[in-house]
Amino acid sequence: MIDCNSFYASCEQVFRPDLWGKPVVVLSNNDGCVIAANKEAKELSHIPMFEPVFKIKDQLIKNKITFFSSNYTLYGEMSQRVMNILGMFSPNVEVYSIDEAFIDVSGMKHINLEEYGTLVKETIIMHTGLPVGVGIAPTKVLAKLANKISKKEVRFSHVCVIDTEEKRIEALKWAKTKDVWGLGRKHQERLKKRGVFTAYEFTQVNLAWVRKQMTVVGERLWRELHGESCIDFTTMPKRKKAVGTAKSFGKKLEDLERIEEACAYYISEVSEVLRAQKSCATYVQVFVTTNYHSNTDKQYSDSRTITMPVPTNNTFALIREARKALHLIYKPGYRYKKVGVNLTGLIPQEYVQGNLFESTKLHDTRIMEVVDVLNHKFGKATVGSALVGTRIEEWELIKKERSKRVTTQWKELMTVKSH
């Protein structure tokens, strides 16, 4: 298991050497609250996570903490670089999240695993500048635990290997039940009532009791902690069963046209995800809501789901139906905070059945292929529906402190000056 340390904050520091070793935090959408912090910032215990920024902004400035708006374009690209590097070390890479991945080293029994883990760590640092922790063990749950230990215990230098029975027992005695990957809060409480507080104590519980009280999930974790691999290694991500997005506006909107533009933009984003996994949507849902935290605005929210005549991943067809749904739920006289879209009823595109009463355009698929190629080559949203408009700055997320997208935007490339 390879896990990037303080990923969002580390991505921001890579291109800012002046911030190395200094506290950095990253803010949520619309600069709402702190969602990520590096080690230096976490050590300042009086800077609470998920606290609204307007309440703690003075503290951030007073403690000389640099804060950034979320830059997901940068984070996604840096994540892809890390995953590409991991492909150099193993043919089997399972991307678990944007900053975590499992790699299969089961065929490397005759190499020094600690040296191997150190090489992985140093190669990622050399090519990306991102610090990582590496945990190596016979099972996924133990590897996840080894990764956690590698970061908590200085003696491991961010590389922990569990390859003997003695090391396994030592790791289990070190870990609390909350440190076990996949062991939820309810199961932790159930074990606590039984007097079980550590991972080692959990492994000493009778398997029959675990199976009865914690179902097959608990049994699988119990066996994994004993060194028996039960969780499959998956290199191909599963197709999503639904895709959607909903973002708050940078400012409250009243007129339908701008909300339509935002809705069309979001449909464009999620339809790209559909085409990437070769799926089509049967239903499109649109919802709107006002700001329920406001004491002065009138409150309203509603949603509508429309069945597509033919399941599709065509951006223009989805926008057309989403627009119909929006017109049905929009009411004038309200200041809207958010519009969201969800595409559900996803099926593989090769299984789509036509509609006898709906005409289909043979060139639709090729049009979307061309659009995707152009946007991939020249940048996101280079080509799209005219309904998206050109006024995105009037409703998009607030991101006053966003860093430059130095890895994906030609206009935002770094400039290096020599003296």
C-alpha cells in the first residue's frame, strides 16, 4: 500500500519551495472550510479541521499558515503521475483513491522488501516531489496497517514491512481497533463491550463469535489480520452505478438562464465520465436548492427525474432532458445556492436498445468522440454545448486562493528565471 502524505497540501508545496517545512492547508469548494492540512499545520491543534474559514481566518494569518483554494485539476494530474510511477514497480496496480494504491509484489519473494519499498518511496519523491508512506504485508488489511505504522513510527522512515510472524504480532499489538482498515464504528463499539481494544485482541476472539456478531465482513478482516488473503486484488475499476455532481454557486442566483448554464456545464462533466467507462444513462435527475443556513432568504428545494427515450451518454441529449427537468422545478423569486445533476440507471453502451418511436442520429457517437478528442488535446471545455454559455465566472465556485494549474494549462505554466 502506497499512500501520499497530506496529499492536497503536498501538491501545493511541490511548486512552492518557499513553503517547504511550513504549515499549509487547503480549503473546500467556495473556500468554505479547511479540508486538508500538512503535518506542520496539524501540529497546531487550535486550527480545527472542517471549521468554516471565516471563523478561523484570523488564526490562519496569525499563525502564518498558507491557505489555498481547492485545485482538483492539479491534484488529479499529480495523482496520475504517482500511479504511472507505480506501474514501473509492478504490473498489477489497484488505484484505491486519489492518493492511495495497492501494488502486487507476490512474485518478488527473493528481493529485500524494505529496500524495494524505499526505492518506491524515493522514486516517487524524485519524479513528483510528493512524500509517501509504504506498507508491505501478505494481505491488504495488514499492508494498510503497515502503511499507517510507517508514518506514525519515526524508526521506519515511512517504509514498514510485515514479513514475519514476529512483526505481524508486534503490529497488531501496536494498533487500536480503530486503526484496522474496514472496521467500522459499530463493530468497534461491539468489540469494546467485549473488552477488545487492540487489533491483536481482536484476532484472539473466537471466529464463530466474529462470524455471528460481525457477519462475513468481520470474518474477512479477522482472517486478513491473521495473514490469510481474503480481499481480492482488483486492477480494473468497477463501473460506477451512478454519476453526479452538485456545487454551490459562487454567489446566489435568481435568474433561470445562469442556472441553466451551470446545469449544462455539470451535465457535460458527468457525461464525460459515462463515456470514459462506456456506459449510458437511463435517468437524469436535476435538483435545485436555496441556502438553508440563511435567516433572511425564502427557502425552497425540489428535484425532478426524467427517463431518457433511449439510454445515452451523449452530452447534448442529456442537456436537453436536464433542461426540461430544470424548467419544471424552477420557481422565480428565490435566491438559489446550488443546482445538481445525477445520472442513474447506468448500463453498458453495447447493451442499449433503441426506441421504435424515437429517431436516432447515427453520427451522435462520432460527434462525442470528436468532442472528447479535442477537449483532451486542447483542454477541458474547449468544445461543448452553447447552452453552457460564456458567463461561467458569474456562477462558478469561489476560488480566490487557487494556485496555478501548472501541469495542465499552458497559460499557467511556471516561469523560471536564471541569474
